[in-house]
Amino acid sequence: MSGRGKKEAGKRKIKSFEIAFLRSAKANVTRNAKAVLS
């Protein structure tokens, strides 16, 4: 039981990290696009 809960917590942590990574990546892409367009 506790092992499964630990695994789920790890999955959740990875998911939030992935979301933050995707968000920063998207911000970088838009910034680069603006730099190219200007």
C-alpha cells in the first residue's frame, strides 16, 4: 500500500515538473519567434 502511494507521488511530481518544463519551453519558443520576426 505505502509503496504504491510513493509511486503515485513520484508520478505526480514528474508530471508537475514536465508541465513547468513545457511552459518554459513554450515561453522560449515564443520569445525566439518574436526575436526572429522583429
